[in-house]
Amino acid sequence: MIEARHLRVLRAVAATGSFSAAARELGCTQPAVSQQMKALEASAGTPLLIRTGREMRLTQAGEVLVRHASGILAGLTAAEEEVAAIAGLRAGRVRLVSFPSGSSTLVPTALAALRAAHPGTRVSLVEAEPPRSIEMLREGDCDIALAFRYGAGQAEWDDLVVRPLLADRLVGLVPEGHRLAGAGSVGIAELADESWIAGCPRCRRQLVDVCEEAGFTPRIDFATDDYPAVVGLVGAGLGVAVLPELAIESVRPKGARTVAVEPAVEREIVALTLPDLAQVPTVAATLDELIRAAARA
């Protein structure tokens, strides 16, 4: 296999005409130059240099290698500089996918801090709910997935690096004129006869599970993935809902009131990445900023 260090020596020999002159230019010894040329000829499988008097002359194969060496070494130098910039956080990119309420609360704070600390780092953002966001991470379509789950200890993320961010409690949302609007807390069973407005599919399944544990099946009249739409429907008096606090934080609940719901239910908010990606400086820096943003939330 031809190595870049051998190409550098060959180019120096071709430019100076001798092993000793090449050694002075490269800052090494003449025997070291001779040894590397022998190794390069062994890799090439043909002579690259011939001695004519006191000078070394390239063979046809040597001329071919020298002709290509400049482009190869220039490309390698550019690659080394680019990698060094990424490793030093002077450059690089991070592809982030997040669920909507995370995009409007945690992500802006984290990315603003990341840009201030590392202005050369570029971040792209797309939105997707789990499990689709997890699939995107495993398929290589993103570097970090901001996700959530209900109930810890599941094995669905065992192959991923999991950075816990926060516990997001579910709260009730009722119209301002509702009989329970002024209550400090509400048992979920007290809403058994209400018309329900449900959120994303995973939240919807969680709502049904919690209600069934309390002894009833919720009558879901409206379902939407858009949290502002849920709040708007509740505010218009069309039903009640249970939403994560993070979702309500990003929406002004006009015409609606929040109430604590018992039994308490939380979803775990996490940042996920692949084990190899966790070692990439830009990814690690982004994860750190997401953790800090969650601590401030």
C-alpha cells in the first residue's frame, strides 16, 4: 500500500535530485530517506528511481507517482485541516431531529448557546415524533434525536446513547368556565364523562392507558398532532385534554386553564445518538447544550 509519507519523500527526492538533499529539506537523515524509498518501491512493485552519477532520476513509474503526488498530498492536507477544524469545533455540522414541543422550548436555547460558543458549527433541524425520529437516527438521517417515552426501563433504546434531559409531567387542560377550572388538582376519573381532545399518537395511547387504569375509556371527539390546535379547541369549550407541560409552555392557553392531574404521569425527555457519534466533538457539544437548556427549563 502506498503511504502519503512515502509520496512526500519521493517528491522531495525528485525536486532536489538526491537522497541527502531531500533529507535536509525534510529534516531527517539520508538513511531514513533511502529506507522510505525502498518501502515505496516495494509497494509499487517496480523501480521508481535510478542513479545517474551523483543524481537520482525518476523512472517512468516514478514520474507517474510524482505527477499524482501533488494532488494527493494537497487533498490530504485539506482533509487534515478540515478534520482538525471539526475536532476543534471551528467547523462541522449536526443534524438534529426533535418533536414539536421540544423544538419550540429546549432546542432554541440550546442552539443559541451552541452558536455563541462555536459559531463555525452548523445545525439543521427537522421535526418528527418518536418512533419515527428514532428510526431516522438508526438509518443515518440525523445525528441527534430529541425524543420522549412514557415509563422507564424499556429496552427500545438499548443500542443508543441516552442523555436524560427532564421529566415532563402531564397536566389537565379545561375551558375557563369549566366546573373544575379552579381546582388545585383533579383526579382523572372526575373527567370520565367529558369530551376529550387528544394529541400525538403516542400521547393518545398514553391517555387511553391512564384513563382505562382509572376505570373508564375516554370519548375522544377530536385528535390532532398540533398542540396549539388542542389548546384552541379546549379554549373554545369543545372538550378537555391532558398535555405535557412542555407543550403548554410554548402555547398561550387562551380561554383554557391548566390543572394538576392525579395520578401523576410523566414522560421522560431525552437526547439520543449512536455510540460512535457521541465521540464526535460537534455532537457532544450539542448534547451538552441540550442538557444545559433542560436544566434551565
